[in-house]
Amino acid sequence: MRPFSMIGATALLCLACHPPAFDHCDNMPINERLPEPVLLRVSVSGIDRNADALQMDAQDDNLMIELQPAAVDSYFFNLDIPGLNPCGTASIYPQMQFTFLPGGAHELEYWLQKNGASSAHKTLHFYVKEAMTEQAWFYPSIVAYMLLIAGAIIYFWTLYNIRQTLKMQQIRSRIAADLHDEVSSDLSSISISMTTLERKKDKSATDFAGTMRDIKQTLADTQNNLSDTVWAIKPEKDTGGELFQRMQKFAQQMFASGEVQLTYINTIPPDKPLKINMEQRHNVFKIYKEAIHNIYKHAQATTVEVRIYAHPNGTGLDIRDNGIGFDLEAEREGSGISNYYWRAKENLIDFHLESAPGKGTVIQIIIPHL
């Protein structure tokens, strides 16, 4: 019994001189008699790598470390990344994997555990290159880029609105100028007719009635022009329904005597949204009025057909008559035909005119979708 007591005393004396080390997290004593962990294998994204001066690219998404198997209870791995257990992760297998590691220099500490004691700790040093999203300039650059895009959108939107406003002002100014010219011309004609009546008081009753009839017609035309212009510049009138109703009314009034049979067909549903801008509406109606007026005055037609329909490229408008027709080449200079094409081209409206002597006239207008 003595020898055993002596050994125990010696052990206690040694412990008093050299107290055991403990693991920093759970006060697990470090047993120097336990075998040190041996690094057996390191792989990055499935490819074996040298543990010395290990460096990973930003796109490498998997780090695997494998220790040499030992007769221990568990293997511990501790990686210095926020969010992971600072005391390490235990495994009954000598292997651990880490994925999607952040950029920077890292330390992976590993050790063995048996019977409540820990082996000496070893450390694997490695470096992961920073991804572009981890660079200090990345997020400020994104913010600056987004602000730049937002500024560009605001700038171009403001510029677009200013240009649209100026365009509308130009259109209204041109309409006002047209109205001024037409009304001035009509008023001048009325003034001349009134002066003629004053100077020739001895005119016959027939001549007097004819002059008064001309004055009355000029006044009516002036009133219609004023009405059409006021209608054209009202923003709330920018619809197809308003335009088509006015077209039908104008044609019915023009051919009210019954000498010409009018067929007016509109296949566009009344409830179908049909947005056209003010300039298109004004010019289409001008072309239409001039066409109907020319049929009334010059075509000598007995039938007129107006058809409004849906077209693949927009809204179609056909005007046909069975009148005497005319030679397109001969009529181009000095006639109102060039007016048709000018008004249509200005608004990207497709305009086609077909006519020949004795074969009537066909006008086709395609108003593009907005």
C-alpha cells in the first residue's frame, strides 16, 4: 500500500506545480496525453489542395477539412466567422465542411475530445478572395448608379413633358392661325358683298337675293369653322367617338337635299376606347370635310359611302363616290390634293387616293394606334 500512496502524492504534487490547462469555452481540461489532431486532407470545391498557404477564390463555395481518425469521442472544428458557434462544432466523424465563406483571412481551429478532456488545438490558416459584392466600393457604387438612373429618368421625363407641352402649344397656335386666316377671309368676303350691295342699290331683286344668299352661306361657313376649331382644341374631345359623330353629322348636312344617297357605316363599337390626339383629330377631320365638300361641289355623284372600321394598323376610314372622277396627274398642281397628303404625312397618317375619269374616287385613311 505504501508504494501506491507515494505515487498518488507525487501526482498531487505535480498537479500543484503544473495545474492542467482548460478549454476556453466549457472549461474542458486539455490532456497532453491525447494524440494531437493530424490534418489528413483539405479540399476546395471538391479538389484537393495543399494546406500550406491555402488560398480560395471568391467563387469557391465549399471548404472540406478531414482529420486522421483517432480513438476519441468527437472531433471539434471552430471557424472564426460571425454567426458560428465560437466554441466550435463537434462531430463524431473526422470531417467538416464549410460553404459560402466570406472574403478575408480566416483561422480554422481543430482538436480532439475524449473522456471530457481536450487535445492540443491546431490551426489552419487560409485566405478567401473577396467577391465584388464584398468590396467597399460596391454598394456605394450601386446606390450612385441607381441615383444616376433615377436622375436620368426624371430628366428625360421632364424633357418629354416639356416637348409635349410645346408641341401642343404649336398645334394650337397653328390651329388658331388657320382659324384666323379662314375667318378673316370669310369676313372680308362678307364685307365686300355688303359694300357691293350699298353701291348698287338699284340691283334687281334676283341679284339682291343671290348676294344675300352668298352672305348667309359665308356666315354659316364661318360659324362652322369656329365650331370645328373650338371642338378640335378641347382636350376632353380626344376620342374617336366624338370624331365619328361629327363626321356623320357633317355628311348628313351636306347631302341633306337627297340628291346624293349617303351610306354611313361605323363598325367601331361605341364603348371601345379609341384615343387619338388633338392634331390627328383636327387633320383627319379637315381631310374628311374637304373630301366631302369636293364630292358635293365637283364629283357629280349620286352615291357616297363612308365606312369606318378596325384596321390591323389602327382605324380605317374609306370615302367612296361614283362621280365623274379625275386625272390624278393633271390635278396635282394647284388643287387641294397636296393638302391631303401634307396633313396626313404630318401625323403619320396613311393616306391613299384613287381616281380616274368616269370611275369615281376612293380615299382611304388609316389613323395609327397611339
